[in-house]
Amino acid sequence: DAGVIQSPRHEVTEMGQEVTLRCKPISGHNSLFWYRQTMMRGLELLIYFNNNVPIDDSGMPEDRFSAKMPNASFSTLKIQPSEPRDSAVYFCASSFFSGYEQYFGPGTRLTVT
Amino acid sequence: GEDVEQSLFLSVREGDSSVINCTYTDSSSTYLYWYKQEPGAGLQLLTYIFSNMDMKQDQRLTVLLNKKDKHLSLRIADTQTGDSAIYFCAESINTGTASKLTFGTGTRLQVTL
């Protein structure tokens, strides 16, 4: 299996622009997670899905962030408009069920100037 | 709260044993995990322990679980320079309707020659 796939690996954008991050989970996994990692705040869970349905989005910072999972093999995390404080590494992870071990993608390093 | 706590930094000499400690909060956690993050990469699952176990050994890794004190540790025998990374512990939290993993702050392991 190719593991969790994320794209792009790096994204540099200007403040105010829309940013879309993409994730393909491991085939057969039912749960998908979006995390953000910064030096200041560590690893934060933003949102997670079970069977394509959002279960807990309490970690989404504000209305500028949105996430979708239209099918079992694809998810997006969108930031609109982006701000410099959104600069971080964004990880997607998937697991067979939400309480089981998670497998992480390589992350997308986002820089907002 | 759902805080999982770890010390921030550990430095050991190559060839020595490393012990990374973690305290968790949810006594009903069914699984506890150790992840490794190398620079520029995502989190990689190292090992896990089921909550009814006290110890699990996997090659150079030994996991000890003290349920009474809610304390988890990871011992790395014969530590090598390639073990330098950030190590995260995580517990499985059941929220009634779903489960998720709560990660600790991470311990940065530095291996010196």
C-alpha cells in the first residue's frame, strides 16, 4: 500500500489567498484525521471523519477553515482567506476505526506570507 | 482534561538506554501508542500496548504500563544516532459516540556520540 498520500508537499501563498490541501487515506480505512503542527502549539487535531461523516470539528480554528470528505478515498482541508498565522505543517492521518492506531501522511508545509 | 504529558527533551549517549516517560488521563483508554517523528516527516507508529498488559517488548523497544499511576514509558536499548527524533505517546479516548487519539506534547530525543 502507498500509505496516506498528501498534496502538495509544500505550499507558499500570499495572505488572503485560498489554500486547498488534499489527502488520500489508506484504502479500507474508515476514519480520517486532519492535524496541524507548529512549534508553539505542537500537534493539534483539527477535525476527523468516520465513514466520510465529520464527527468532531471542535479543533477547527475559525470559520476560515473547512474540511470535506466527499468519498472514502479523498478529503480536502481549505483555508479561505489564509493568514500568516496559518503557517504550519498540516498532517492527514487515517485509521481502520477512529480509536485505533493512525497512519500519517508526510504532511503539507504551508507558508503564508 | 485530556492532557497527555511528556517531558520536552532527553539527551543520551550512543549505546546507552533511553527512557521516555508519559502520563495520561483517561483510565478507560484501551490502547496506548508510541509514535516517532523524524525531521521533515510525519508521525510513524512505533509500537502500542493494550491496556490489560503491563509490558510489551519489540526488539530494542520495551513499553511499560502502570495503569494505577496512568504512566507509560518507552525504553530504547542500545540507542543509536538514528533514534534521534521526537517521540509522541498517545491514548485512545472514548467520547461515547466515537473514539480518537490524544497525543502528548512530544519528547525530543538527542543522541550524542
